[in-house]
Amino acid sequence: MKEQVIIADKLSKRFGQFMATNQISFSVSAGEIFGFLGANGAGKTTAMRMLCGLSIPSEGSASVAGFDVYTQTEEIKKNIGYMSQRFSLYEDLTVLENIRFFGGIYGLSDLQIKEKSDALIQQLGLEKEAKKLVSALPLGWRQKLSFSVAILHDPKIVFLDEPTGGVDPLTRRQFWDMIYAAANRGVTIFVTTHYMDEAEYCDRISIMVDGKIDAMGTPAELKKQFDAQNMDEVFYQLARGAKRKE
Amino acid sequence: MFAVEAKELRKVYGKEKTVAVDAVSFSVKEGELFGLIGPDGAGKTSIFRMLTTLLLPDGGAASVAGLDIVKDYKEIRKRLGYMPGKFSLYADLTVEENLNFFATVFGTTIEENYHLIKDIYVQLAPFKNRRAGKLSGGMKQKLALCCALIHKPEVLFLDEPTTGVDPVSRKEFWEMLKRLKAQGISILVSTPYMDEAALCDKIALIQGGKILSIDTPNAIVEDFPNKLFALKGDSMYLLLQAANTSNFVEHAYAFGEYAHVILKDNISSEDLLLDYLSQEGFGALEMKQIVPSIEDCFIRLLR
């Protein structure tokens, strides 16, 4: 069996009387693309924050890259990458400065940073833009750069929180090409999205409703289980019953 | 008369003269639901801000409800409703206070136009004493829509009302728009979600400040010049790569569980591609001709 890089067992987070995340259990293997879906307010962000070592669970257990989410949060942070649509890069720094900054944060040596920046700039075809402010780049390029920076330190797992929101359809697909390439190299991908066609690109998906995982499986399994033509229908069947609205 | 008419509208920003809106022309008929469909950075918000008289154009002209956006800005502001992409209500006022405030500013009362917002407001009513800043995202969006409607505008401008909203809430929001349209309000709405385009009467596909195509969703789909196929098989990622590097394919791209494929002009039959792919070792192959979606049309126009 493949190495399990994320294991969650009855993981829960309570805010006062409110169970934001309610006993979720799942595991993700190395190199897997795992889609973490759910309606606004279903508890995805809370769950993700616990897995990234940013929030201590109320109950249950979980390990990420082999580290415990209660006691080893600093090790977790060093061994994962994170990217979101809202925050990814510093707009007032240049492309190169961003790479250097994040390289430094992740503890890479000067030499490693130099080598990685050169390779990355070349790979993304950003030679002319390397010394430009990130704010001057089109959104699509920013998202690609942002993903590359999130995996600069070769993490075992990268968490992507709605990485393709607002991006044009062609760039969205190029972005998924990068996700596939990373997964082929063995990086585990944990991704949230509101685009249901992207749910189809995942190896497995979980769908959260009101704090719980209500369905989990490959896209084909879920469509069969819910007798649905596409993931949009699966999602609709599950989420329309939600009591909690964000 | 058109609800909105833009002629060669242009906006340039900064010292570097970045062209955000480049000679954009379109018109929205009275009672029409018109969609500006395009990604972030396409120029949608700049167009909205010019039409709502919050930004002066650098070229071209436009009218809203028959009034000039530069000369008649005071009158236009009374007649339009605007819901910006960014939440812009008063966070420290309650739900009810916000609504009251906007009604008063426009010289009306909540009671007078309650019929317009009733459907939406009943969902907010349990929270009417909560401060707007403490509302959830979905509730904020509903309150913003109520505030944009409370003075019974002739034209409603909605800038990305569904961005970041889950598919179920997006469907609900579009149901609300349909009901508003039925009440005779003209609506200009922008969205980055291609699947919402089909719900509009007419759409403009926009990218890089320019309109790529403008028509009814059906006509845009009918204009698609190629035969489009949906292809499926084992290991989709590799299949897509193999299709794209073969001699038969103009362009293949992922589309949900299928890859969408446009064959090269001189390829007489899809069997040539299927034979090639099975020789390359791909199993469980399935290929059928399909009707393009707006997203397919957009992808073609971007290339």
C-alpha cells in the first residue's frame, strides 16, 4: 500500500457550541490529487487550517506528512506548501524577490535559492518579468508563479485553496497541467474548488455538508452512487440539503 | 431606447498607459439580462464603474436609461442600482439600518418598494438586528442586492455577484435574477463562471479589455466553426498529451471527465484518432460528437 501522507480520524473543531468540523475521517496517499469540496460554510477552511497546523483540533486525531497536528505544528508547516486565491504573493515585491523571500522562509540556502529561482524563471518563461513587480503580472501568471513558489521547498504535500478562482478557462487548464506534473513527481495535492469540472480531475473527492464528510470516492464512484450525470449533480444533491449556510 | 449603450468605451490607467478597456461597444435592451463574461483583469469592473458614473471614460461614450454617463451623472445615479464586487455596505450598521439608510438617501422607504426585495429579504429578516460586518458571505451578498434594489432602479448593475460562491448558492442567486427580470428591471451582470453565460439573454465574452464576441448564448454556440468531440479513456492526463501530440488533433483540452477535441481540418474521420490512440495502448476509448458550451467557445477565441 502507498504511504498515507494525510490521516485524519474523527477530526473535530468546536467554536463554543458550534461544531465547525464534525468528526471527519479520511486519508490521502502520496502523489494523490484529493479534492476537498463543500458548500460555503460547510467547514472546509476550518478543517484545512487544522491540517496545516494553524489551528489546534478540539477532538480526534490527524497526522500530516507524518507529524501530529496537536504537537508538531511547526514541523508540519515546514513540510507542506500552501497557496490560496486570496493570498499568495507579495504584490509590491518583484518576481525574484518573492521567490527569494519564500525560499528564505522555508529555510533554503542562498545557493539553493539561486538555483531554484533560475530554474523556475526559465520553466515559467518569465525571464523578461523577473525584475518586475508581481502586481504588474496578469492574474494567470501570478497564479502559476504562486503555485511554483508554494512547492519551492519540495514539500510532500501542497494545500491549494480555490487556486483557480477568476482565472480564464485556458489558464485554468494550464494550471491543472502543473498540478498533474507535480502529482506525477510524487507531491500530494489537497485542493478545494468551486468548479465542478475540476472535481473530475481529482483522483478522489470528499464532499462536506454541515461539518461532516457526506460522500467520498473517485468521481466515477460518486456519480454512480448518486446516479448522476456529472459532479455538478452530485454536489447539488448533497449540498442542497445543507442546513448551515455561510 | 436601450437600458445601456456603450460606444467605443475606453479606459487607460497610470503612467504606463495600461489599456483596461479598449473600444468596448455593446447595448442592453430594456428588460434584458445581459452578461459580461470574462476572467479577472478582463476590464469588467472598469466598465461597470464607468457606466455607474464612478469613473470617467478616456474615450468613447455611453448612456444608461437614455442618459449620458458624463453629462447626466446626477440623474443616472437615481435610476440605477449597483452592487459592486467588493462588499461596500456599512459594516457597523445593522441589516435593517443599512437598508433604511439606502432607502432614505434615495428619497424612498423600505415599505414603498418592499415587493421588489421581499423574496430576498425574508431570508435576511431573522438577522435584521445583526451588524452587516458580522454577516456570512452569502447573507452579505443578499443584503447588498436588497440595498441596490430598494429605490426601484430601472437598470441593475451586478459586478461578479457569484464569485467565490458555491454552485448551489450560485443557482439560487440566478433564480433571484430571473424573478427581478420578470419585474421589468434591465440587468447587466458580470461573471467569471462560463456556465452562468447560458442563463443570460445576451452575452459579451471579454478578455484583455476587448470584447471577443457578442450575441445570444445560442448564437455564439452555433458560430463554433469546428466539429467538437468528447473523448474519454484510461489515464486521462496521458491520453490528453497523446492526443495533442498526434497528427490528427488541432487542440485537445480537459473538460470535466472528458477531453474535448477539435480535429485538424484535413482529418476526415475521428476513427483515425481512435485507431492511433488504441495503437498507443490506451484502453476503454470512447468518442462522440457534442454541442460546444460557452466555455468551449471562449477557449477557442482565446487561442
